[in-house]
Amino acid sequence: MSVLGGLGGAWLWQLSRTRRVVAWVLAVAGTALLTLGALPMHSPLVLGGFLFCMLLLVIAIAVIGGTWPALAGVVLGALAREFLFAPPFDNLGADLRPDLISLVAFAVVGAAGAILIGELARLAEEQAAAGRIDAALRRVATLVAHATPADELFAAVTQEVGRLVDAEFARMARYDSDNALTSVAAWSRTGEHFPVGTRWPLAGELTKFVSRTGRPARMDNIASASGPLAADARNRGIRSAVGVPIIVGGSIWGVMLTGSVLKRPPPPDIEVRLASFTDLAAAAISNADSRAGLTRLAAEQTALRRVATLVARGAPPHEMFAAVTEEAGQLHQAGQTTMSRYEADATVTVVASWGRTGEGPSVGTRLRLGGKNLTTIVAQTRRPARMGSYDDSSGASAEAARGAGFRSAVGTPIVVRGSVWGVLIAGSVDAHSPRSFRWGGAI
């Protein structure tokens, strides 16, 4: 089955929930009304007209609800003609009793018509559904081609997915490096608000499976699922869920999640149907990363040229240190940056400091190494390091960082003639970590 054909089936499944109910009601109520209307009229013409009217009713049911409700109408019509137009329900003469040949003819023609028309109606609706899906894919592809901002594109993809697969809600989330999920887009059929930027620990079976294997997954019943995301879904009445990975550059970037309130499981192969939309999202993310990478590279080269100019004209060390520290903070969108020199007595001295708000550690401040903090980690490992949180940090440098309002930070060693001379640290004072250094140690 093609992706578009599969999505067409999903759309038909969505539509037929209402139409099939109408068709079943019509099969029962329509047969009853025709029978009640024909019973008082004691004539062979009326009895023949009953079967003809039932045949028309079967055709209408097949068009509305498909084959099975129409076949039910055939059976009900035959039973009504056989039993209700005979004693004790009717006191007609023996010559007006049900004719076996007419009943068999009605059953054969009705069943054949129900199957043929129901199948034609299904094919027609699948073609219409495929057109709707193709239009949705074109809309998303147009947004990708026009380099639409990521938040707008993610919202559009999530909305299209939710509407086309009969989901109660749809969410797009990004896998973070600290085993967490961050919501980047959300849509609800009821218009319920889902805050973008909400984070959940990667604790549920569905999202963990997608993250670990890179394959789609489903849960036909989330009643026993664990994790805060599953609990939130249950609180909203969700009964089943599907997750499809978003793969960018061969790596798992995120996941598209859909949830349904229906008792029946999601349509077969729904994971494959969602893949066409997640592929477009992945292409947009890849394009955005490429554009951002080029922009970032250009900014880095400009910053390096400014620093190289200072070196070439023999600027004093304190001026060069200050310039490098500021360039690093601006480039990596840090709240504060500091450059420190390692001393022989297991201490570190701040030689330059820059803050986006104009505040930062004072130049000349000396702190003792030790504990769990970036200054000590970089000195011990001679490698760049990151701290996603200062909650469990320790040591003099950690206390200074917390006092400056750091919530997360990255650091890189400054290597001179093969030895670690110092460390350059960029810290964030909000919930977002600064970007990792790409040219730390350049001096």
C-alpha cells in the first residue's frame, strides 16, 4: 500500500465513524418504516413494491456506509417480507403469501448491489482522501521550500497530521541530550491548549522505544503505560497512541506523537502514513541546521578575524583576553563568560570577564580548585565539558558560578605549548544552555 493510499484509508476510517452509524440506523429504521407502511395495504402490487423500495434503500445504505450495513439491510428486508407479511401478522389469502423466487431474486440482486456499490463508494472516497492528503503534503512542502520559521512549520505539520489520521491530539517533541523530551508543536481537535516548550523526562515506554530503536511504535491501550506523558494523555481521555521518529542526518532528532480517544486501535500501518510528514519535517530541520551552520560559521570567522587583528598589532594581554571573552559570549549567546588562568598552587585566577548585563566575576579573583565544577573538570580531563545544572555542583568555583546566577555552562581548555594554561567558560542565567564552543583555546 502506498503512503497516500494508506493515508486515504485512515481518512476514510475517520469519516465512516459517523456515516456507518447513520447507515446502520437506516438499515434498521428504514426497513421498519417500509414494513409498517406496507402492512395495511393488502395487495400483491404493494408487496412487490416493498421489495423494490427495500432494494433502493439497500443502494442508499451502501453509498452512505459501505457493504456491511447494506448487506444487513438485505437480510432484514428478506426476513420482513418472509415473516411479517404472513399470518399471524397479516391475514392475506394463501395466494398472496411470500414468493420464494422473488425473495431469492431480491437477496441475490441486493447482495450483489451492496457489495459492488459499497466497494465503488469506498474507492471513490479513498480517491477523494488521497487528494486531501496530497494537498496537505503540498502545503507542508511549500512551507519547507520557503524556509518557513521552524515553530510555524512544526505547528503546520502537527496540525495536518492530527486532522488526517483522526487523532484527538498530536504533538511533535525533540529529544534532548539530558534524556528528556521538549514539546516543539502541539495540536488538539478540541482546541485545547498544549504549551510549547514543556519538558518531560524520557520515562514512557513509547518514547523510549522510539528513541532507542529509531523505529515507529504504537500502544493500542495506554492504561498501563508509565511516565508523565502517558499520565497526561490518560487525563485527557486518550486510549491509544502512536509514535514515529523524526530522523535528521541519520540521527533521531525527535518524535511525532498522536493519541486517540476511540476504543478501537489506530488504523493499520498508521506509522507508515505518518512518515511522509515526518520526512518533510526532517528535511526542514536539516535545511534550517545547514543555514544556521553557515550563519554561525560566518560569525565565528568574523570574530576570529577581530581577535587575530588584536594579536597582529601586539595588543596587551588584558585587552586581548577581554576581547576573546566578549566575542565568545556574544557568539555563543551566553549570559556571562569568564577566562581564567590555572596557577601552580591549585588555584585559578580570573583574567577576563564579560556579562550580557554588564555584571560578572571581578578580574583578579582567585578560587581554589576541587569539587564538582567546570574549572576543576577541565583541568583534570584537558577536554571541553558541560554542566546542565549546578544543583549538585560543589567547590569554590561552583559557589561563585551560582552566585553569578549560572544555571548551566560549558567550558573549554586553553592550551599553550601542549599544556593547559587556563579555561574559558560560558554560562547561562536562564533555562537555555549556551552553545558549545567551536573555537575555544584559539588564543
